[in-house]
Amino acid sequence: MSATTLRTVADALIAATNAFDVDAASAMFTPDAVIDDPSTGHRFEGHAGIRDYVERYFIGYHTVTRCLSIETINETQGRVRVDFTGDFGHEIGLLDITVNDDGLITRIDADLE
């Protein structure tokens, strides 16, 4: 994945979640996408799962995300280091984002530092 593609996808996802726009965030994912976030104790699958994730952990906790850094891992995957603040306090996390040829997210593996 090019650094430009990764930056575009990451910026759009962060903008959608910061705006609490569930529809815009969900539209960025393939229908069978997965978000695996061990910090929540859950794995979220498909558009219904993505919607649940955004509603629960972004809208529910008034989470605001800020990108700290981005690195390309390979042709389809990048790592985004993010700063989360919200009703839960403050956390730094990593999002390993996998994107298909159409620029849609197929998978996110989330990890808090």
C-alpha cells in the first residue's frame, strides 16, 4: 500500500469516527471486514459489527482520535499509531489496517500500548 493511500484511508476513518458518523465509517469497510480489538474483548465482523464498534466505543465514550504516525507494512497493510481521548480517559494505540485494491478496509487489528 502506498503511503498516500494509507494516509487517505486513515484520515478518512479518523474523520468519520471523530464526527460520530457511523454510516461514513461503515462505508469504508468491505461487507466481510473484521475489527479485532482485544482491549474490548470482542471481534467485530461485517458492516453490522463495524457499526456496533463505532457506536459503542466512539459514540458511547465520546472518543476523539488523533493520528500520531503512519508506516507502511506491505502492499496491503499499514500501521497507524493513534491517540484516543474520551470518557474513559486517554490511551495510545496501534491500528494495523489492511486495505483491498478498491481502497476499502478488510481488517483492522487494534492494540493499545
